[in-house]
Amino acid sequence: MSTTRTDPPVTTAGAEPARGAEPDASARAERLSALVQQHGALAVLVLVSLVASFSFDSFATGDNMTNMATSSAFLAIVALGMTFVIVTGGIDLSVGSLFALGGVLAAWGSRHGTLVALLLPLAVCGLIGVVNGLLVARSRLAPFIVTLAAMLGARGLMLALTDEGADTFLVGKGSFLAELGQGTTLGLGNPVWITLALFVAGAVVLRRTRFGQHVYAVGGNEDAAALMGVPVARTKILVYALSGLLAGLAGALNAAWLASGVTILGNGMELEAISAVVIGGTLLTGGLGYVSGSLVGVLLLKVIQNVINQIGSLDSSYQQVVSGAFLAVVVIAQTWLGRRRQLM
């Protein structure tokens, strides 16, 4: 009598790893997407800087780098405040006008001492930011409309103070305010050091504090954040107040650097700040953003502008064309990466 022996099914050696390979590949793809979104602008900045250094003899000189750093400082301070606003899913179109108003108030206040010159623009611009936040958070008005009205109002107030731009207030030479804007420390302008200190503080606040967690939560899902006990209205008011404060501070430092409150400055600065923040990896829809990325975005815009100036044969308006193209590419890339993450 013979018995038929049934062997167990043969298991292919590579079959089990193959089932686990798909999650591993998905995780790697997600990490790569996050890496591109966070550091893509930095890679482009390094590449453009290297090409410009080999193409133009005057690009990598100490004087040119110092000038770029100083001129970038004021936009970077404005972009820092804009980062907090956009992470919550909002927008602030008033920062350009607040920048100009802050410069005029600082120059006017310098006649009464440095303390007045610094506190006056912070108080006025910060108060306008608080009003923006109250209207957005409490009245539930659209941030676009609220800050557009604030932009027009702040510009009108600035023109009223300067008699339609006919009066230009000067910052006295040798004053502490002038030294704050024009002085240097370790070879870099004081505004650069102030900007770096603000960005370090901003990064710590956004990534390491409860307030920063609230900012991300509000931008990620406002209704869910409210259900978790996040003070949504207070968070929004604070970020708009912060944006106004920083725009006023940037204007005051710019007035100290130029030794006058120039009324024509700040036009279009809100769009530059938004572009820098988005190029740096912050989502326009909110919930995700990086303070360091915003700084890289500002530097990238300034390097592009400097390269166009180095070429000489191109009009300065091409800087806006290139910046707009960069912004369009970044927004398209963010949308594509976001959809890929949802599918993973």
C-alpha cells in the first residue's frame, strides 16, 4: 500500500520582502517629497549662486554679498511675519503699506529720541495688525478683504503725515537710530544681525512652543483645532499682530539705514514677501511652513535680482518676470507633491 506524500507549498525566498517593499518605497517617496518641499529652494539658491559666481567676477565679492545681505534684511523681517500668517491659512496684504508707514513714523519720531522712533512704528503698525486679526478672527471676514482695506488705510495715513509725500522726515546723523541702521558689526550691517536674531527666535517659537503648535493646528484644520481646545481666534489675532509689528520694525530699520522716511517704498512688498514665503516651502493653504525656508526664499529673490543687474542688458522688470515664474513653478510643485502624499 502506497501513500502519497504531499509537500508543503514552496515559498519563494524573495516573496516576503516583496510584500514589505511597497510600504518602504512609499515611505521613501514621502520623505523625498518632504525633503524637496523643505530644501528645494535652498538647492536652487546654491545652484544659481554658483553659476553667478563663475559667470560674473563682481558677484562673489565681499561688497556685493554685504550689500545683498543688508538689502535682504528688511524684506526678510516682513516675510517672517508673513510666514506665521500663511501657516494659519491667512494672508496679509497690508505689510507693504505698514513698512512704508513704519519708516515715516520712525523718521518723524527720531526728532524726539531713539526710543520714540522705535516704539511709535511698533505701536501703530502692531495696533493695525491687531485690528486685522480681530476682524478676521472675531468677525470672520476674509483676510484678503480685511488686509486690503488695511493696506489702503495705512498708505493713506502715511500720505497724510507727509502732506501727500511732499514732506520727508530725516534721521539725525550720529543718532543711535542711525547707527542701528547704518553701523556694522563683524563686517555685517546691524540690520542683518537683527534679522538673523529674529529668525532664530521665530524658528524656536514656531517649532518648539505651544503657540507654534497652535499656529500649525489652525492652518491644518481650523474646526479640528477648535475641537481640540486650540484658541483659534486668539492665535489668529496674535499672528496678524506679529505681522504688523515686524512690518513696522522693518520700516523703522530701513528708515535708519536710509536716514529718512521715504514715502515711495513698500509698493508691492507684500507680493514679494508672499512669494518668498511660498518659494521657501510654506503652503498657501496653511498647516505647513518653515521659517528657514522663508529666509532662503528672500535670498533667492535677491540673488535673481542681483544677477539681472549684473547682466546689465536686461531691464529690472525681468526680475519680476523671473520671480513670478519661480512662484508658479513652486505652487505647481507643491500641489503635485501634496496630491502624491494623499495617494501614498
